[in-house]
Amino acid sequence: MLDYSAARESEGVGVATIYTVQVSPYLDWVASNGLAGLTTPHRLWLIAGMNQCVEVICDADDAPTFEISEEE
């Protein structure tokens, strides 16, 4: 993630981007250990901005939703 902004710029990809993670040992581990009641298939999303990134786990058929708010 340290070179994320530079790599996205050189690829011509917007920096504030959302990705679905196809292979995730972390999600496999969470599901196999029964954490958070994950009994149905789930998907891992990576939401990457300029100064932060967040991983979101949700049902495989769902996607994160976003609301843009005015910064005060």
C-alpha cells in the first residue's frame, strides 16, 4: 500500500477505488473459524483512498454502499 498512489497514477487508474478481492487467506481464515457468524459465502472488498484503506466483509451477493457527505 505504500506505493499505491504512484502505481495507480502510472496505470491511469483513479486513486479512490473499490476492489473486490478474489483470493483472501484472511477471509478463508475468518470463515473457517466461525467468526462473526459467517455461515454463508462472503466477499472481501478493499476500499482505497488517498490516505486510508478499509476492508469490508459482506454477503457474497451484496456490495458495500456509500454516501458522500459534505466535509465541514
